[in-house]
Amino acid sequence: MHSVEAETLINAPSSTVWDVITDARNYTVWESGIIHFRGELRDGGTIRIRTRTGGNRTVRLRVQQLPGEVMTWTQGLPLGLLTGVRTFTLERLGGMTHLRVREEFTGPLCGLLLREFASDTQQAFIEYVNAVRKRAEILGRNPQTTGS
């Protein structure tokens, strides 16, 4: 198993943070690291994304949610050769929110394929949680602001 994670404390209510990480329409507008997004971020949904660091490769992910608390995006190769599960966890801390994003990779090809991508993936996660924090704190101060 191989995993990467990043976390941050956000000066915004968890509902605002949840709105940011589940707003599929705007993922490519803010600095999420995602440059193409298609699908719906809903429980049982499927999304297709392309990331800034992934080149032209589009990844298909299955979405599961416990609204306001946890969301997972799952991808995998056939026969369980490689499976990745990205988990977004929100924890309320007074008027603030602790956001943790963790991805665990399992399967026989895990070590072979992921060794060279570990530092890039870790950096992308750090940039993602920082971008969520920035967007949620702006939206939290200006709740009437929607869209970009």
C-alpha cells in the first residue's frame, strides 16, 4: 500500500468547505489542479477528470458521499492490479473546518507505478487543500458570492 495526504484548518464553516469540494461546475475555475471535469459529484455518481500533472490522461472515478462529512473518489485498473481511493474528510472545529485529503493505492502494481509519482502527488495534494482553504475562506466571508 502507498498513500499520500494533506490537511489544513480552514476558517470557514464545514458547509462552505463541502460546497467548494462538491461544486463540480467550478472545479476548473479555482486552483484545484483539475483542468477538465465532467460528471456529477453525487453519491453513486461517476466523474471524469484530467489534472494539471496528469498530462492528457482522463481518469474515471466513482463517487461515494456521506454529505457534509466524507466523500471518496475510487479508480482502478482491471483485476485489482491497482486501486486508488481518495478520501475527503471534514471535521467541524467550532466555526472552523479541518480538511484532510488522503489517497491510498493498493494492488500488485502499486510500488512499480507509483514510486516515481509520489512527490508530485504529495505536492498536488498540498496545493489542493490550500486552494480549497483559500476559496472557502473567501466564500465564507462573502456568502452571496457564487460561481467563480
